[in-house]
Amino acid sequence: MALRMKPESIKLISFGYFGRDFLAEIIHDVEREFSVLVRTQEGYLDLSEYFEPARKQYDGNRLLEEIGRRFASDKSKTLGILNVDLYIPILTFIFGQAYLNGRCGIASAYRLKNERYGLEADETVFVDRLRKEVIHELGHTFGLIHCQNPVCVMRSSTYVEDIDQKSWSFCSKCRTKLDTSFVSESI
């Protein structure tokens, strides 16, 4: 992992209506995991441009590219949070994706609610899943790859149950990689 300067901040940008300010509930945990100030804002994209009628889903690759082009900067890590069903051509759906060592990523809340699976609504479970996905995708932007530790937030999640089984923290191996990947600002 190449050494680089730590970003000044993390931007969490919500695209679309979510019903309440769920980002306020996860800011502290994201700041704690990355030791970087987190800011939130609302963004706007005409999501209809990214809709694929044949799949009835939204193109994650194109959305990631557009959010990177329009909202990301070199001084921060940016994560767009959407409430639409995302896909990439090789997978049925994705919870999110990010550029490895890049400036931005995306996460979708669409498949994180219990109601999607015929279960009773549980706002606590929803926010916990979203927290894990946000930290996971930001982890990729900080250069972390998928981890084999079953409880590490960087473990790959194919199904929502996979998200439920892991924690929202980095394992010691991923934490060490993250903490040692930055050069000191005094250099």
C-alpha cells in the first residue's frame, strides 16, 4: 500500500429522499473508524439517466463515475448514498462500490431494509447495515481490500445476512494497514 496524505474530510452525500436524517446517526462511528472529520450534504442527480429498464435497476458503474466527476475532490473522500437498486454487469445487485485508493464510492440503502425481505421493519437494523456499508466502501477508497476475517467490516457481503454477521469496525490487520498507509503531515 503506497503512503499518501490523509484526506482533510469525508463527505457523505445523500441523493434522494430517505425520510429522516439517518446520516446523523452514523457520523460519529465513521469519524472514529477513519479519524477524519465527516461532513454531510444533499446532492442531486437525475437518476433516471442511470436506470436500465431491462434490469429495472440503476447502473452502479455510471453512477460512481458521475459522482466522482461532479462531487469528489482530491482533498476529501466522497461517498454518495442512494436509495435505488444498484447493479454492475457481472452481478445481480450490489450494496455499493468504490474506487480502490480513489476519491469516491457509492452505497445504496435500497436492499438494507428488512421490509425488502418480507420481515418486520427495524430501523436499528437498517441504520446498522448502512453504517457497515458506508465504512466498508470508504475503506476501499482508503486502499483496503476485502478481508477474510468474518467479523471485519471489510469482509465482502454478497447477501444482507453477510452484512448482519460482521461488525462495523476494522479487524486489527485492516486497522494496521489503514493506520500505516499515511505519511505524517510534518514530512
